[in-house]
Amino acid sequence: MRRLITFVARISGLGCMRAAVVAALGLSMASNLYAADITVSESSFSCIQDWTKVRNTYIKHADPEKLKEAVRIFKNSVQDKEYPVGTFLQLLPNEAMVKHSRQTFPRTNGWEFFDLDLSAQGTKIKTRGEQTVNFQGVKCFSCHQPAVNYDFVCEKGHGCAPVPLDDQKIAELQAADPRCPKQ
């Protein structure tokens, strides 16, 4: 009987040890997901024309391979594919969206929206987050929501309401970015 009690105690101890190891691994994996997120500050934004342009949209990523992937997804309108964490997208110089880990902004699949104040001295972040309002006075995410199959990235044919600016006006606004050196 004594041997049976000792045997059961050892098995219980091993079970607790396994549970602790599994819990630690789970926490480690979760913290790695959050660690993969990025920090965005005013210095993260620069002259829009220094970024990679695809059609009307400018794209930036610090990692050249992830930039290539983001450009591919955008250029080919790839459905059901998430942009790499750290991707910046801008159509207009004073508005941006930045991809974080999904856990950071779960409702928007990781996208954070920005309303920016621009000057020759640089960028000031006026508002940021899931509730940011665009130049039309509408929450950014409400416009991007129909593009769920494109990781909430709007472009013609993605289901989003069109921006009330034609391509020429968009190009004029981009060219007028005060952060860009005058030529």
C-alpha cells in the first residue's frame, strides 16, 4: 500500500510538473506574439514620397523582405492574406494605418489608424487607434470594414466606399507633403 501511495505521489508530481511546463510554454509563446509588435512614434512617419508607391498608395516596412511581401499583397489584391506586422500604408499624407499584432487591436485585425498633423519640421500624431476619424469625419475602421477579405485594406474593388477625391487630387495632396524636400 505504501508503494502505491508513493507511486501515485510521483505521478501527481510529474503531472503538476508537466502542467507547469505547458503553462510556461504557453505564456512564452503569447509573449512572443506581443513582442513581435512594433512601436510607432511621430518619428516613424516621414515624407510620403520616400516610401514605395503602388498605384495611389505608399507602403513602408523596415524589413526589406516584409516590404516586398506587403507590396505583393497590395499590388495583387491578395485575398485572405494578412500584411506583415510593421507595415505602414498611406493614401493621403495626413492619414495612415499601421499593422500591429492581431492581439494589439483585435477588432481591426491589428490595424491602428492615425490622423497626422504635418509640417516641414515633421509629423505630430493628432489621434491614433481603432476609433480615429478620417478627413471626412468618419471613423476610419467603418470605411475599412467592408474590406475584411483584404485584411481591411481599402482599394478600388475591395468593397470600401470610394474616397471622394480623384486620382489627380490625391497626387496633388501627396506632392504637397510639407515633410518632403522642395525641388
